[in-house]
Amino acid sequence: MQRWVLKSTVWTKLLDAHGFDLVDSDTVHDPGPDGGAPVATSLFRARSRGRHVL
């Protein structure tokens, strides 16, 4: 499965550019399958500044 792996600073800038404030972030670590590469997934919670695009 292909994934976009962007640094937290990139996500923060993208959220800001689209009218969101970062509220919280966390990283979930998965050791991966036996012999496989570990995987880390970043979770972000953001709040709209009230600017809505229709």
C-alpha cells in the first residue's frame, strides 16, 4: 500500500494554509509483521477557524 509520509511540520503548514489550527497530534507505532519494517502513523486533530469553502 502506498502512503504519503510527510513530516508533522508539513502537515501543520498545510492545515494552516487551508484554515485549520492544529489541536493535537500523536504517533501510533506498529512493530510490523515478523521480519517486516515497522510502521508509524501520525494522527492529527485540527479545528477549523471558521472559513468554509463551498
